Amino acid sequence: MIALYSLLISVHVVSLLFCAGPLLVLALGATELPVPMAQRLTRVASLGLVGLLVTGAAALAMTGPAFIHTWWLRLSVLLFLLIGALTGRLRRLTRDPGSARRVRTLAGVTAAVLVIVVYLMEAKPF
Ligand code: HEM
């Protein structure tokens, strides 16, 4: 059971990489990226988010009441929804070739919110 839980959390963190990696590439280099590549990056980031949700929910199911009533988790889930909405907006923006600057800013903001969730999930401050 512990081995399965560790595997689940490992996949959770790998999903985080697949989400954060593309967002950072977009935040740092969107003005130089071709549109199809920017679109592919936002698609991969969305898949990373799906992975985070599925593995996070499975981890919660395995831990029962241990985390479900904590504020770090509630706030993280709210921020997760915000990240999902921002990534959806990013996907739409990348379809427009003239929006590279806005893509860059939005990807940076989304990555910053992701960093806050990483802190909440690691530190569990409240
Ligand atoms: C933006 C999305 C998310 C990010 C960046 C994120 C990040 C992380 C990180 C870095 C950890 C710590 C892994 C470790 O070192 O043990 C973690 C653990 C965890 N996450 Fe997430 N996560 C996200 C979304 C979610 C969601 C949506 C849920 C629940 C539906 C969730 C549930 C959990 C649980 C239960 C743990 C295990 C806590 C523990 O055993 O200490 N996560 N997450």
C-alpha cells in the first residue's frame, strides 16, 4: 500500500513537470515560438493538469480523512481550478499568431500560481 502511494505521488510530481515545463518555455520564449509549437506546449500543459488531478484525487482517496479538511488542500484545489481556467485561456490565445506577448505574460502568471500550489502541497502551512 505504501509502495503504491509512493508510486502515485511520483506520477503526481511527473505530471507537475509536464505542466510546468511547457508553461516555462512559453513564459520565457513565446515570442520566438512558431504557433503550432506553442499550441502543442499548451496541450501538454493541459495533460499535465489532468495527470495532477487524477493522481491527486487518487492520493486523497487513499489517505481518507487525513488531508481532506485541511486549508492548504482547499486553497490548492481552488488555485488548481484557476490554473485550469488560465491554461484554457492560454490554449485559445496560442491560436492567434499576433498574441505572442500576451501568451508570454499569461504563461508566466500561470507558472507563478503553480509555484504557490507547490509550496502549499510541500509545506502544508495550515
Ligand atoms: C496545480 C496543481 C498541483 C500541484 C502543482 C501539486 C503539487 C504537489 C506536490 C509538489 C506534492 C508533494 C509531493 C511530495 O513531495 O510528497 C503534492 C502532493 C499531494 N497532492 Fe498535489 N499538486 C497539485 C494538484 C493537486 C490536486 C488537484 C489534488 C487533489 C485533488 C492534490 C492532492 C495531493 C495530495 C493528496 C498530496 C500528498 C500529500 C502527502 O502525502 O504529503 N494535488 N502535490
